[in-house]
Amino acid sequence: MDDPQGNGALGGTVAERMRRRFGDGALSWAEALPARLDRLAAAWGLTLGRAFPGGGSGVALRVERAEGPAVLRVSPDPAFAAAQLTALRVFAPTGRVPGVHAVDLDEGALLLELVEGGAGWPEPDAFGALLRDLHSADPGPVRDWPDLAAWTEEFLPRFTPTGPVTAAHLALARSRVGALLADPGPAPVLLHGDLHATNVVGRRRVIDPRPCVGDPEFDAVDFVLAGPDVPARLDALAAALPSLDAGRLGAWCRALAPVVAVAKARTGHDVGALLEHAEV
């Protein structure tokens, strides 16, 4: 789910964004960030460019190097960067993620391929193919990855009552998520884990995974809830990717509709349809 408070670019907002995600210890990290970026630029022969907006888990900048443009991602949490690196390598054979040019986990830094193209959802057939490819990746033993229960436990508290989204809506969301996690579902797959529209680039590749293992339907929730006619979007995606359990996908969408509504309400969007869907 897209972080409802993860906007802003390199500058004063970085400290607050990182503090919300990682705690007060991230404030000193943000203060030292310019020096860290200079060290990485010198080590990797980079010319630093503009920062990409958003990002609750780190900072990303466009950079130039002798071989061409790239993306420098730096996180206050080296363990998060390491998990993301492992996921990118597992997903690499699918051709759906950026390549990795260089790594410095002591700095929490990844130098990645720049994926060209605008961000946004593709058509259902193309998105179904994207999910099929990602979920075909072999993660090895699932015990080596955090599970979806751990991920939802981490991100759900970030979403607080906003506009028409009440505490009761969010309590219902948490209850429904808990019921889904307690009910044995399909065989777990390696999930992107944070598959919202801004993480789909050029209509066919994904960036910035938050990897965990769990229901494949979880990665489809934001796509289904992105349009006004949720049942039609669900049906279209289920037709494009029959391996998805349409009933379970619908249950995940009802569970997480208030959470998605918080993110949209914070940016001034009308969330009435989402809340109506949550109450079905």
C-alpha cells in the first residue's frame, strides 16, 4: 500500500519522512545524507541529479555515470536495502525489475538501472501478465522471507483516520486482514508487497519492492481499487489471470479499501466509492 505520508523530495522533508518510518534515529541519518551521497558519487563516478518525489523507506535520485543514467537509492536501514537487493535478484529473470549496477550495503545504497517511461497502471491483460511473471519467480525456502502477516502488522498502523475514513473503518480493515491471514489461502508466492501505481513504470516493469511471501491476490489490490467500477476491474483482471482466486481477491479489496482510501483522502481525492465498497 502506498504510504499516505510519503511525499516530498530531497531536503527538509526527508528527515520527517524517515522519522515516521524508522523512528527518531533516522533524523541523524537525514542530517548526514548529503555527505553520504557525496561519498557514493565519488566511489561510483556519479553526477548527482534531482531526487524523485516520495518514498517512505529511503531516498532515490537520478544520477549520471559514464555508462549512462541510473538511479541511486539510499535507505537508513541497511537490512531493508539488503532485502530489496535480494528481491531484485530473485525477480531479475522475469525481466520485470531494474538491473543492479552496484551495491554498498554499509551505506544502505543500491545503484540501479533507470527504467524509462511514466508511472501508472497498464490494461488488465498487461497487468495480469506482469503479476504472472513476478509470481513465477522462485524465492527459495519461504521461511527465508518475512511473511505477509509481518508486513501488514508493520504498515497498517501508519494509516490513521483521515477525512471521511473513520477509526471504525480502519478497525474493520484490521479485523478483515486478520481473518484473511488466519484462513489458509493459496500457496504463498514472493510478493512485490508495495505494488501501487507509482511503482509500475513504463506499463510493464516494477520498482521499489517491499518483499514478503503470501497470497498472490495481495499484489493486485491497488490495481482493482484504482477505478470507480471495482467489480468490473476485478472481473477483468480475473479473466486475464485465471490463477488468481477472484473471491479471495475481492475479500482483500474489501479489507484494504479503507487503507487505500486514507492515502487518497490525504491527496484530496473523493473516497466515497472506496468506503462504500468496504461496507459491502
